[in-house]
Amino acid sequence: MESKVPIQAFIDELKLEVIYSPEDKKERAIVIPDVSRPGMMLLGFKPHFDPRRIQIIGLMEYTYLEGLSSEDRMKALDRLYSQEPVLVIVTRSLDIFDEMFMLSCRYGVPLLRCEQNTSEFMSAAISYLNVELAPATLMHGELVDVYGEGILILGESGVGKSETAIELVKRGHRLIADDSVELRRVSDKTIVGKSPDNIRYFSELRGIGIINIKQLFGVGAVNITERIDLVIRLEEWDSSKSYSKIGMGTETIDLLGLSVPMITIPVRPGRNLAVILEVAAMNFRNLKLGYDAEKELLDSLGMIQ
């Protein structure tokens, strides 16, 4: 799943002022999360310049350009603009040089401005882009927040995933995504999930149809994104299988190259899956905090040497 951020989405998220926008802005997108301060390019050092990076004109670059004559400033900025970077952003609400505006129009490079200082803006931009441009995939399932633990519910169609998610929402927990979950690996240790924009907050219940969770249960029943802490796979009860009554075991699932803890829960009439998932979330948190009930029980029975 190829990730990219439309320029307009970036502008809206970071509340940027548009100084110049080319006609084809809607067709352009940011494809890498890197940002750069083009001081070396302004001085004429071009190796390793990547036009896909957002170029930030901060106070240091601005002061240098301000000290040049109009002719020299045009030459310095042309070194940058001739590479046609994806965006040029001026921080601190600094004035826009006439030469900068002229070159933006000449090369069709969007020119934006923000109020923040350079370090604050770069931090916000990188944080946003790291999430939006992280390696991503779509999975069929439900994503819920149960006692602060992000639980991804997987299983075959008709096993009861949506009904379980709705029951959890009724019990005070939050729904992030129904049916389709967009997963993104935002770091070497973290995967976050969210709903695709066009189906966010909607759920389908067989026999009832489409419902809007946000409208029925309120804004406190939903969230936009959540970290994946635990995967629970629901499967039809198979009498030929031997389901252990002890322990979570060491089962894991690979999500975008990361191993995530997983529990397989058999489904049959009479089992309250919402309660089981609540207990699973609380027990998983206990494990993260260092308490293992199974180990304590086995130790008290003398089964651990």
C-alpha cells in the first residue's frame, strides 16, 4: 500500500498560509517524511539534494538572503528553485522576498508560510508525516480501545467481530475502525491503526444494516487512531481441537514486520465475547506491568522449579 500525503492535506493539518499555489497542486503529494533546511544549496552545494524533501526557510537562511543584493539573492534562490522541490515553507511569519515569489511562479513550486519557529514547525511536520507515510496495509477486522489497550479483532466473516465491537462500545469502550483497518508501522516498535476516511465511524450489523457509531453513542465512543497492543483472533469452536484453559502462551502475529502478541478465542453460543475481551485487555496490561497470574498459580502448585 503506497503512502502519500496530498499537499492540501498537509496545509490543512499544519494550518499553513498559502503564498503561491500552482494550478496542479491537487495532483501533487508528499512521498517522504524528510524535511530540509537548504542553506548549503543556497551557497551552491548541490550533491545529495533531494527535491522530494520539504524545504524550510528559517531565520538563519532568511538572514543570509536578506544580506544579499537583489541580483545575488535571485541567483541563490534559483539554485534551490531550479531543483523544483515539492514545497518551500517560510517560518516565523517572515516577509516573503519578491525573488522568492517570482521563482515560485516560474518553477511552479508551492510557497507556504507558518507562524511557528523553525524547530517547532519541523518537529510537527516530521511527526505528522512519519505517521501518514509509514509502511501501511489494510486488514479485515475491528479495532477497539479497551481499557487503554488497542485490540485488533480478526476472524472469518460472520464470526461476530462487529457484534463484539458494538457490545464493547455499549460497555464504555471506544471503536476506532470497523470492517477495514488501516495499519501503519510508525516506528521499529509501534503499529497504529485507523479507519479509512470514507467509512470512519460506520458499522454494519447483519439484520439491521449500516449504523453510525458516533451518532448513536456519542463522540466519546469513537477515536480516530490507536496503537495496536494486542491481536485477538475469533474462530468457530472446533470440537476436534484441544483448547488450553491455561495461559496466553507465546502466540504472535506478524504485522508489517513486527511481532504482535495474539490470543485465539473460540466462539460458541453462550460465550460473552465482550467480557472475555475486557478480561484479556486487563490481563495483558498486568503482564506488561510484570504480573503473571499463570506463573504465580503454577508456582504455588509446585509446578515451576
